[in-house]
Amino acid sequence: MTLANSGSHLVAGGDIVKHLTDYPLAGWFTAHHFLMLMVGATMVLVFKFVAELAQRQPKKSGLVSLVEVGLVWVRDEIVYAWLGEKKGRPLLFFFWTLFFFILINNLIGLFPFPINPWHRSATGNIAVTAALAIIAFLTIQVAGMKQHGYGRYWINLVPGGVPWWLWPLVWIIELIGLLTKPFALTVRLFANMTAGHAIVAVLFGFMWGIAHYASAATGGLATVASFAFMLFIMLFETLVALIQAYIFSVLTAIFVSMAVAEEH
């Protein structure tokens, strides 16, 4: 899709939704599938390169130092902060993968053509965020069952002191509470990433439309104003991409800590 065609599609309000949603490339294979494969391959290649480079370089610098700062930050500020070193260390690779996969997917949606010719972010698809939330949910439950025992974990959903005749109702309520956690993770990431891209799409469509349909003086002033505000939103979206990856990861760590807590 060329820049001109993209702009003409965004001028029509109904096309903004189409611009934000996924679409097939070949059969069942969609643009978001390609983006996630690209992000996964990028992560494997980058971390493999950094690991090999770190072994050859006694003094860490450049990319190696940058990646190490990111890994240590996730470890100390997210995993160990909520789970402690003993319980958190076995889950380090899961949280590293989760955080950087979400972060890179968030950021890649901000890249222009030809890096991202569809102007989309895979984390702006609720199916993708739901899949990530389901993985987080399964990790939380498995960690809790390994800590307390597979049967005792589910029995202990009901706190002590509850009358026997209320026990089934309270257990169902607690189970519903468990299921709402992945739902909250799904909607929060999806809504925040979609909202930012929708704003950028609207501003781009407005800038393109004014430039083509307004007078020279009005169009020039409106185009400059729209571009300045769009640039501000893009910078803000870069911060949002980091914040949303952090929130998703830290909430998952909090839920895991609740599942493995002694008083569970």
C-alpha cells in the first residue's frame, strides 16, 4: 500500500477501523502473524548475537551493555521485586521473553514503511493480547500448583473460616476472580495500543485530507499543526509501548506472587 493510498483510505472515517484491524496476506496467514514471526526471529537473533558477543568481549559496551541493562532491570524491578530471588529465578526466562516480546511488538507498530508496511502492531489485536494473557494465566496457575500441590492449591482458593454451606459459592466466586485477571490483561494492552494507533491514523488522515481539499494557506497551517501534534503523539506512544510492556509483566509477576504466597 502506497503512502497516498493509505492517506486516501484514512480520510474516510469508516476506513480507520479497517486500518487498525488485521487482514490476510495468504490464506490463513495474516499481517499480525508475520509481525509476530518477525519479532520472534529478531529476538532470537539479537539475543544469540549478544550472548556470543558477550563471551568474546571482556568489557561490555554498546549493544551488549544495553541488552544487559534491560535484562537486569526486568529481573530486579519486576521479577525479584515481587517474587524474590528464590521463587523468581526459575521464571526469569519467561518474564524476559514476555517483556521484550510485548515491547518490540508495541514499538514495531510505530515504524513506517518499509519496515512495517501495514502500519500495524500485533498487540493491537485482541486475539494476540488474549493469547499472551492465557499464557500468563497458565504460568500463574502452574506456579501456584507447584508451590502448594495440585489439589491443595484449588482447595485453598476459599479462605479459612468460611461456613461449609457457603464454601461452594465462595469457591465459584474465587474461580471467577482468577478468570478475570487474564481478561484484564487482555483488554488493557489491546485498548492502550489500539487507542494510540487510532489517534495517529486520524491525524494522518486529517493532515492528508486538509492538504488536498483546503486552500493553500489554510491547508499549509493545518498540515503543520497536525504533523507537530502527530509527532508528539508518536513520541508519547513510544513511552506508552514501554509502560504497557512493564504493566503487563509486573501484573503477571504480582499474580504469580499471590498464587505462590504461603497464605494462599
